[in-house]
Amino acid sequence: MRLRILLLALPILVSTALAKQPQNFKKRGTPIDPMTRYTWLGELAGSCWRGTTGDGKPADTQCYSTQYGHFLRGTLRTQEPRGDKVVDLESDSILAWDPVIGNLEILRWSSDGSFRRGEATLFKGVYRFQDRTRDGSPPVKRTIWRRTGPDAFEVTLEHREGDHWVEAKVVSYQRVR
């Protein structure tokens, strides 16, 4: 009788022992890479990206790296008109995941002494970046970031007109080889 039960159970035991674990199975305590919270923005790290406007003019160059394995750091170099001359402007930013609000927090500072705080929200693979105003009023400018390929992304600058957002400029970025 025992032999009969063993023979009946043997195929089940063998198939269970030989079965592969599910692909998403993780052992308890297996660390998860904190950079996955940044989705495709995290993939910008380790490279520089050159921007070009719709009319083919150079816009800026942005370089990204990870910092301490938890933060995304960006450095931007561009030329900006200031009065009757054009000046070189450099900016740095740090993006940090805030698990309480579920968004990326951003702090930016520039070689002209300016600094800004903001946030980025993700919806269907598209990031919306907007600064926080000091007086708590709604922002008047924002940027929309879209991934357009493994070596490219696009940033659309928008400004508010009444209750609507209006496209002001689109910059396409390519990975610098």
C-alpha cells in the first residue's frame, strides 16, 4: 500500500523538485537597487546628453551620475543671454526619491547664484518637472520629459496661460559617445 502511494506521488514530487522558481522570486533580505525608483531617468547616469532645439541649434549639455547609490545628480552647461552678452552658465541638481509623497524631490543651484526647489512626478513613463514657488502660488513654468529611445530623450518646456499649459520649446537630447 505504501509503495502504491509512493508511486502515485513520485511524479508530483519530481515535477515540483525540477520546476524553476518564478522569475520575480526574491529571497527575503535580497537588496533592491534604490535607483530603480528613478525608472528611465536612472538610465541617464554615466552619460552626457547633448540637446538640440527644433531648429537645429545647440541647447545645452547635461551629464548624469549616481551619488551614494541613492541619488541622481545632474550637471548642466549652457550659454544664456544676459543683457547684451551671452554668458556661460553651469547648474547642478540632485534628485532624491521621497517615499512619503512618492515623487522625486529636486534641488538645483547655478553658477549665477540662483537656486530652486521642485518635484518630478511620473505618469505613464513621462515625467513632469515643476519648481515650487516661494509664495505657494501655482507654478508658471514646467518641463515634460519623455524617453524617445535608448540613446535619446525629449524635454518640452511649457508655460501657463490662464488655466492651460502652452508649449514654448522642445529640446531633443542624444547620448554623447
